[in-house]
Amino acid sequence: MKEAISSDAPSCVIQGHHFIQRGKTWVDTEVEKIPRARRIRVRFDSLEFFELLIKYPKALPYVTTNRNVALALDDTVYEIYENYE
């Protein structure tokens, strides 16, 4: 079940993208505008993470704010997560 966005939820704007904190993850509000988007999970600091930054250098400010971020880039939602193992 999707967690409702509370009006008192922590939020921030980074280079025009509005993020709202949901638990440990900061979620780009653009994610909600593309509900059928393909979702790709990428572990923070992995090879795939750095490949993502090469493909989308504009994503760097978003993913350096927090290690758990969901953001919309083109028609895809990237879920960046930190591996706690």
C-alpha cells in the first residue's frame, strides 16, 4: 500500500525537483505523475549507480542528498537504495 503524503512530511527542492521524505527514502514528486513507469532499483555506490550517473549527470545532486532516493528520469523511476548488509 502506498504511503500517503502528509502535509507536514519533510520536503526539499533540489534544482527544481521537489522531494518528500517517506520513511528513509526521499521521493521525487515527479514519480507520482508516471505511475506506470518502468522501475529500476540501483544499489548506492554500485557499478550500476555510477553508470546511471554517467548516463544522467544531472542526477548527481539528487542522489548525493540521501542514499535512498526515488527519482523520475525520462520515463523511468530509479530507486536508489543503500545496502545495509
